Amino acid sequence: MLETKRIDGKARADRLVAEVAAAAVALKAGSGVVPGLCAVLVGSDPASRIYVRNKGKAAASTGITSFQENLPETTSAAELLALIAKLNVDDRVDGILVQLPLPKHIDPQRVIDAIDPSKDVDGFHAQNIGRLWSGGKALVPCTPYGCLMLLRDVLPSLAGAEAVVLGRSNIVGKPMAALLLAENCTVTLVHSKSRNIPAILRRADILVAAVGRPEMVRGDWLKPGVTVVDVGISRIAAADGKSKLVGDVAFAEAQGIAGAITPVPGGIGPMTIACLLRNTLIAAHRRRGLSEPAI
Ligand code: GUN
């Protein structure tokens, strides 16, 4: 039986974080610049608070100055846009991240498109999306870029591979499709209205699953040898009465079928934050016309 490789996203993320930290030291030594990242949190969603806190801690650990703006749930769109305008002209801030989701009364794309695209470290601004799809110099969304880094580590070449992306979100699925296309994969985007999803998935040499439906993808939906990147993370009840975190792919069923698979947790999660720090470092260089470190 084929032995399925476990892709260690945590180890890869630790390596990237160390590279970001070293590049931040070099930037400070060479030009006196200390990169800054500002996370904006509107409201008090507990999960969002944890994400933002973790991003801030990770930034500080790499020598990136971390700023945080906490606004109440009742904040108006105009107030949030005024804060973005202030951060856009604050030279200490190289990266602006508005944690999503926003309260329902605020249109997220309007807010994202108000961010200076050169500081849009999420890569969600229309200009960065357009550049990503047209092959220009973009800030690339963190989670799909992290997926791509892991795929490049595992596979000698992505060119010509059948890549299936499950999920069409703006945060993961769509930018993932753009990145795989740029690698010359044959890309299929599968979504909730797709017909015969198992048959499409069985064609995949590369599968990126990002729908947040616990263990939706069964072992017999996988082509033998497929490389699986599992972005989903859901908490479900476990047999012992406790709960556990699972991905979109039934991990145990994939053993012996997939060539390689990311675990949940310990796969993509750590890569997302590491790529955010990388983007902040890149933004700090690009905004000043400095040549970027190759990390
Ligand atoms: N909410 C869930 N994922 C993300 C992300 O990657 N960036 C931001 N800003 N919000 C999110």
C-alpha cells in the first residue's frame, strides 16, 4: 500500500517566520526601517479576537511592529473608512488588515478597496486581485499562497497537473485558482452548485479543499497519489464525548490513497500567519522602492 506523506505546515511556517525575522533585521540594519502591521477588529466576535491576537503576537516575534485598532460593533462605515484613511498615510504602518467578517451593516469590499493597495497585506483589494489574475506584481492572499508554498515543496513541478479547488471564496478558492493557473495547472473550481463532485475530484492530481464542511471529501473520492491541501477547519463531536478539529477531507480515509496530505490542525493554519508576515515585509520594501528579499 502507498504510504501517505504528512505535510508538516507548522515546520514550514516556522522556517518562513525565521526567514522573515532575519530579513526584518537586515532591513533595519540597512535602512533603519521597522515594518509595521495594523490589524483592525470591528466588534467582539471571539474567534476574530483570537485570530487578531495571534497575528499581533506573531508579528512582534519577528521584529514587525504590531498595531491594533479595536472598534465597537456599532461603528459606522464612515468611521471605519476614516480610520483606514488615517492608516493609509501613517508611514509606520506597512500592512493594514481588516479582520473579516465585518458587522452586517458594513460592505466589506468597500472597506477593503479603501485600503492603499500597497498596504493591502491580505491581497483582497481589487487592484491586487486584478494583478494576481493578470500576472502582475500583487500582494497575494495569505492562505492560498501558503498552500502554494507547501505544494511546491512536495511536487517537483506543478505544470500540467489537474488541480481541483473545492470552494470559491474570495479569501481562498478564487485566488488559489489564479495561483495554480499561473503555475500552468489545469484548474477546476468546484462549488456548491457543481454536479457530480466526487467524479470531478477523482481527476485531481492536486486537491485544495476550502469549504469548511467537516470530512466532506471521502477516501474514495481521491485519485491514488493525489496531493491534498486541506484548508477546512471545523470542530466536531468526538467519540469520547469531547470535540476535535477536522478538515474538509476525511484524513484517516485518505491514508494509503493520497500521496501527501496536510493535517488539521498543523497544516495550513500556521502558514497563513507566516505568509501575512511575509507580505508585511514585502510591502515595507516595495513601498520604499527597496529590492525585496527572496523568501
Ligand atoms: N477572516 C478569515 N480569514 C481571513 C483572512 O485571511 N484575512 C482577514 N482579514 N480576515 C479573515
